[in-house]
Amino acid sequence: MLIVTVFAVLLLAYVVLRSIQSRARLSRSLDIQMLQVLLPKDIAQEEREEGIGDSIKERIGVAEQFLSTLSVLPTSFMDRIIYGRPSIVFEIVARPHGGIFFYAGTYRKYIDHLEKQIYAHYPEAEVTLADEYTIFSLHDTVRIATLTLRRKQYLPIATYKELEVDPMQALTGAMAKIQSTDAALIQYVLQSASRRQAHRAARAARRTVQGKQSDISSS
């Protein structure tokens, strides 16, 4: 009887916790502040044509450091239990009638941290608080796609060694060609890895260095 009672109490506590988590995470997801980020076009035409050169490799290194700082957002133990790991959102938006815009956002609690990290790694950036925006209008036809890896999600899709051109150039180039009355949005939602995921990634890195596996994810 005691075992049944304890089990019932634990089950009730679990159900209550899951309910609290669901409500809290929904509430926080509606409290995201977006920043509009402007960066100068300082890549020479010759470098664009040559593809992935040393300058772009340096930019990739800076981006890697930038993302690393965002993986350790200051959060308390109770916040992790209730809200889960914080999310960072990056968006590339092609609006109707022209214009491609770049946004970065997170929960308002972390927005100052995000802005400081952008300036720290990209001193030439211009960052402003973005007004609420939408690419949708009444009676729009909407198509949505989500991309996932079939296996080995702890490995990258590609490394700079496999890239022949700047991937951002390919994305923005494609978005610039959509019809003037259409709009498009590419969104990345990032969270820090769990301990298990970090352990698997570290193990994969060691195996890659040892030549025991590829350094990219198989499709």
C-alpha cells in the first residue's frame, strides 16, 4: 500500500510539473525580443568569385566563437527545470517588394547579453531593437518546410573544406530572386547541447581526429 501511495504521489508531482513547464515555456516563447542587425558589405567581388578564401575562413572562426558564447547563457537551476535551456533565434527575412533583413533574438531576460556578444564579435555591426513584424497578410498562401538530419545530428552538415562558395551568399541570392509580391523567412532556433549531446559530439570529434569517421553528417 505504501509503495502504491508513493508511486501515486510521484506521478501526480510529475503531471503537475509537466503542466507548469508547458505553461511557463509557452509564456516565455511569447516574450522574445528581436534585434535587427546590419553588417557592412566588405567582401570584395574578387573574393566572392574565388569562393571560400582565408578571409571567409576567419569569419567562420568568429562565428564559431560567437555561438560558443551563446551556449552558456546565464541561467539558474530552477529556470532550467521550469523553462528548459534558453533559445536563440536567427532569422533572414525577404519582405515583399524587396529587401533582405537579418534578425537575432532571444528572451527579453537575455537580450542585453545577446546584443553585447554581437558587438563584441562584430564591432562594425549596427544593432537596433526591432519592432514586431510579420511577413504574412490576410488570405496568404503559406508553405513551411523543416529540415532535419537523418542521423548523426552531432556532426556538422559540412565544414569550410567542403564549401565552394559562401553559404550566406547562396541563401540571400536565392531569396533575392523571389517575386516582388512574395515573402520568405529562414529561421534558426538554437539551444545549448545537453550533457549527453556534448559528450557524443566530443567523442565524435576525437574519432574524426583519429581518422575513424567522417567529419560531416551522412545524409
